[in-house]
Amino acid sequence: MCCRPVVGPRIGGVPEVISDGVSGCLVEPDDPESLMVAVDGLLSDPDAAQRMGLAGREKVLNNFSYSRIAKKIVEQMKQVI
């Protein structure tokens, strides 16, 4: 994993993965100015970008591993069946 902070839209499941200001930046959809501000902020503050990238990597490793996702799917299937 590259340990890079990410910028994503505040829609769908994206906010579940990106913790705004912690592992990256959430922006409003269809708002190119907020996207520009977020990217510029990350490029202007490499220390913060590095911290966010590391935090994002940890979040993914702790919450989105194949085994954890598989367990969630099995649990949901059991509830339906």
C-alpha cells in the first residue's frame, strides 16, 4: 500500500472509507473548487498528507481485509436466510 491520503466525494460509501481530515479529505460532489482546495491543501502540507496516508492505510488494514469483509457478508446472509 502506498500510504497516500485520498480525496473523495461525500456520497455513497466513500465517507465510510475516508475519515475527513484523518485519512484524507471529503469534498462535495460536483464542486471542483472544493476538490482543488483539498488537493492543494494536501500538496502544501506534506507532513499532514503523510499522517493522513498512514491513518488511511491503518483503517483499511483494520476494517477492510478480505476475511473481515467475508465475515460481514456471511453474517448478513445468515440474517436473510
